[in-house]
Amino acid sequence: MAEGERYCAACGRDSQDGTPVPVLDPQVAFGLAPETSGKAIFSLVSGILFFFLPFSVVAVIFGHIALSEIGKNPGRLKGRGMAITGIVFGYVGVLFIVAFIALGVYEARKTAKAINNSVYSAGEGSVVASMRTLNMAEIAYEQAHHKEGYSCSLSELSSVWGISSDLAGGKKNGYRFELKNCARAKPGGPIAKYQLLAYSDIPVRAGTAAYCTDESDVIRVVRNGPPQDCFGRGIQWDSPVKAGK
């Protein structure tokens, strides 16, 4: 302002006003070039390493802090573009890691299910093999005891056929085996009919199959309902496909 002037030609301020003039940022006041925000640079570098989860999170955090500081100091700090780029890379990294973890969990569950189904299928095959063994034992018992016919006791079958001790006790591979409904063809005659039922000893899952057979040596399976329904509505077990697997 020239000597004697009261009002500033640039800002219109009254020179006689006693209100103190606010001090501007020295860098801005003296026209110095703005500095690049260090946090914006760090956000960008961390964002480039987005495939590591910690760096992705750091990129997002420091990117937002840098944008806030740049917004408050528009003439002193720059680097808005780097901060935004770091934030974008950071979020991409977070999404990538989350998707990778979700895929890993999905594959782990899928593998566990496949293993479980494989073990379960192997268990079913073992049950069918055990029932065939018991049918052979019944045939051997009937041939050795013509007057008595078939047996209604699993323990008696072990004396004429090589069945395991657990099968002779009525339990094997998580299944319980029962001989029941033995009948004579005529009063006082040998036992000519029997029924063998196998069902899960520990029903840990819904729809666990039950198996049944008789003197015909035809094995049937039912997958829903009480095990006793096998004799009435069970379908013949020839293969996994035909057995309704």
C-alpha cells in the first residue's frame, strides 16, 4: 500500500482496523512448491504390493489419511492421485485375499465332503459284503444241520463259517446286524426262512441306508424311513446306480 492509503487495493482490508492479520502458511505465502505427501507415497507403494493382506490394509488406511491431509492443506501438500491409486489397489488386494480365503474354505469343505462320501461308500460296500458272508454261513449251517435248518443266532454261524468275532457279535463297521423272523416250513420241521437286517448302529446322518436279505440271498436297500421298511419297499442292491445312490 502506498503511504497514506487506508484500504488495500488487493483485498480491500481497512488498514486502520485493529484486527490482527492471520499468518499464512509460510510455504504458501512465499510461493514455494507444494510437497508430495509421504503418506500418499506410502499408500501407493503398499497398494502395489496388494497381494499381501497387511499391505492392502495399510494402503487403504494411509491413502485416506493422505487425502484428508491434502484436503486440509491444498497449497502445501500434493499427491492426491497417488493416494487414490493406493486406496484402489488396497481395496482390490483386500477383495483378492478375501476371495482367495473363501475359495480355500470352499475347496477344503469340498475335499472333506468327497472323502466323507468315499468312506461312507466304502462302508456300504463292507456292509453288503458282510451280509453275503452271513448268507453263505446260513447255507453252510443248513447243510450241516439238516434237521434244524437255518440258524437264528449269529454266534452259531461262526462254528460252521469263518466270520469275524465282531460280526458274530452283531456289530461291524458302525452297522448292527440282526437275524429275525425265522420260520419253519411246517410244524416241527427245520427252519426254512430267515431274515437278516443291517442298519446304522450310530445314525449320525439323515437318510442312512438300511440293508436286508433272506434265504434267497437277494440283498435289498432302503435309504429313507425305518430299517424295517427294507423288507417291504427296499430295492435290490446290485450296483451303486441301481441302489439309488
